[in-house]
Amino acid sequence: MYRITVKHTIEAAHRLLHPNSPAKCRNIHGHRWVVELTLAGSVLDERGMVVEFGQIKQAWKSWLDSHLDHVLILHEKDPLLKAILSVEPNHRIYYLAGEPTAENLAQLLYNQAQKIIEDMPGVWVEKVQVAETESNIVECLGKAVVAFDYNSLASTEIALASGNFIEQLQSTRA
Ligand SMILES: [Zn+2]
């Protein structure tokens, strides 16, 4: 069996909403998130590859850059979401149906990685690692038992695609 890993770095801000989260995490703050995607496969193609690095890197980096790089990542219930968009409608915000922790981001990225490799037979996602600092590192190895529905993340992507966050918010809250 082979494992291949691609690494990409994004810069994004977030804050946690839960009152029991550490106070400093409830302030908006930024991280240089280092994201590593590890794929695995046991069959090599005619080129001697599990999958071509370039193909994965392009899909992976472009998704990360267009959705999470230089954005503010918030819980969808965070009052800052509407507040910021009401004065800055084009502000890049990515909102999750749960807390924007490294764990939830890793799960989101794990799910996204599975979509990227859908048409790559014999390849599976081994893990997604998200490091928010040099010493704070989370690995997602599969579907987590979570307190919220990840399917609702779909609405986030629609909002980003349309670029009209306010309209999306109003329609999803209606
Ligand atoms: Zn943080």
C-alpha cells in the first residue's frame, strides 16, 4: 500500500462561539493553517503512480484557496456573521453549521477530499491533518460522530458560489 500526502497552507481568521471555549478563542484571531491531505492506494497505474500529485494538488489547493484562504470562518449562529455582512456585504466569510474548530475544519476538509477523489478508482482518503499552530494539530481519519449535520454545509458553498451572502442568509433563515 502507498500513501501520498499533499500539503497546503492557508491564512484565515476564526473565533469560537461556545461560552465554555477559552476566552482567547472567542476573540477573532488568525492562524496560518497548514493542511495536509493523505491519500492511499494499493494499485499503481501504468505510470507507476497511485495518483498524479499535480492532479490532486490542483483540485485540493484551488478548493482551499477559493473557499478558506483569507476568509473569516464563523459558526452560522454567530451574531457577527450578519453584523459584518450588513456593513461589508462582500466580506469573505465561510460559515459552518458548528464551531469553527480545527476538528470541524478537518472534518469538512475530509469530506471535501472524498469528493475530489470520487473519480479516482482504488484511491481513498487516509486522513486530513489540520495544524492551527506548530503545536496544535488535529487529524481527521473518518466521519466523526458530530453534534450537527454536515449536510447543511452545502448551503455554505452555494453562498460562496453566488457571492451574495446576505441573500443566502436571508433565504436560509426565512
Ligand atoms: Zn484559533
